[in-house]
Amino acid sequence: YHWALHPWAIYAVVALALALFSYNKGLPLTIRSAFYPILGDRVWGWTGHIIDTLAVFATLFGLATSLGLGAQQANAGLNYVYGIPEGVTTQVILIIGITAIALISVLRGLDGGVKVLSEINMVIALALLLFVVFAAGAASIMTEFFKGIGAYFKEVIPLSNPVGREDTGYMQGWTAFYWAWWISWSPFVGMFIARVSRGRTVREFITCVLIIPSLVCVFWMAVFGGAAINDIIANPETSAVKAQVIDSYNPPLSLFAMLESLPLAAITSTIGIVLVIVFFVTSSDSGSLVIDTITAGGKVDAPV
């Protein structure tokens, strides 16, 4: 529910506003430009500076949240597969390592560093996705996918309505958290989308930004979530997902516990750890480039 239309709708609003005012109106590619119809020339003064500064801090906080969650998940995987101690010390070391790799990557530039890591990230993610699809059973995965789409459209409106809800714990602990997280990511993702959307019509933009990513998210959840659920149903007594994730409530272990039920668990879990790390490196790189653009007044080729 939280990973389909809602985040991409937030990103689409920001990206479309930035793309429209930058490419159609000739304004700088920066967050303040989206406020030009409301504030007029005041966006070039201290009001605009405040807007861009808030966008920079929002991006930093969003990336920091992601980095913290990524470090927890990578640490959980390292502990699960290799017995490396799980705790703050290991997570701090991981954060330092991820930050160092991201720094080297961003210093190498868009083509020499960020693009290479992004392509590696996509290849690893696609390979792991296809492995789980066929190892867990393509037929059952596709069944879960279509069931997930049906359940999503059935529940999306009730779960989006905060009035009269009894599940306040879920709404506050999950929905509100993700809502704030998506908003904090919106300047970063919105600007990144706007940069690659030049020449697209609004219809093409909405299709590519809202519908396709949402379907990809649903499919990703159906594959990994479906494999985990099928394991619990098939092996309720021996399922690692049930014992170590649900019963012990250890969400960072979800991926690795699910992979244990499939062949080549040690190899795929290692690939999963690498994927988590590379994903957050590329996120940090992209965020750095966006912050660079904002603080340089919209220059897309600003120095690092």
C-alpha cells in the first residue's frame, strides 16, 4: 500500500512543477522556481533562499533515514550470513564505508561513478528478482501479483482515509512515517526525474512517473513478499521468516530469512547485502548531485 501510487504521486507533483517552470518557462532547475506563480520575483530573494535551504535539509534528512535503515538491514544480513556482530558499532562502520564509497563515486562524476554504480545496482536487482521468481515458483508469484493489485485497489481508499480509523498504531507507525519520508525525498527525486524528462508530454510524464513505477513496486513486493508468505504457509513450523522475522519481530532480516528458504541461500544473501549497500550508495550519489544543483542556483553542471 505505501510503496505504490502514494510516493510516486508526491514525486510526480514536484517533478512536473520543476520540469514545467524550468523547460517551458526558462527558470532555473531549483525548488524555488515552482513557487514563482505564487511568490513572483520574491523567489529570487531571501524567500527563495529559505525554500531551497529547506529542500536541501529535507533531502539530507531523507537520505539520512534511508542510510540508517540500510545500515540496519546490511548489518542484519552480515550477522545472519557471516556472524558479524549486530549493533551500533557495526552500523556506524557500515555508514562510514557507504559514505566513503559514495564520496568516491560522486567525485568521479555522473558518467564515471554514479552511472556505473546505478547500472550495477539495476543488474544485481534484476538478477535477484528473476532468481526469486523462478526459485519460488513463477506461477504462484504471478498469482500473488494480480491478487496484490486487486487488494491494493480495494484497500487504497479506506487506508488513505484518516477519519474514523481504529488502527491508529498502523496509521501513525507506518502511513505517517512513510508519508513524511516520501515528502522528504520529493525535492531530491522530483528534481532527478525532472532532469531526465525534458521533451516529454504531460501524458507521457504521468505514465512513466506514476503508473510504471507503481506497477514495478507492486511486482517487487509480490515477488519477495509472496515468496516469504508462501514459505510460511508451506512450512509453518520451520519457516525462518516466521521464526526470526515475525515471531521475533526483526524486520531487517526479512530479505535474508526469505532467501534461506530458496536454493543457494548463502550466495543470494551475500548478493542481497551488496545490493542494499550499492542501492544506498547510488541514492547518496543522486542526492549529492541534486543538493549540488540546488545550492548552485539550478546549474545542472555545477562543480562538486
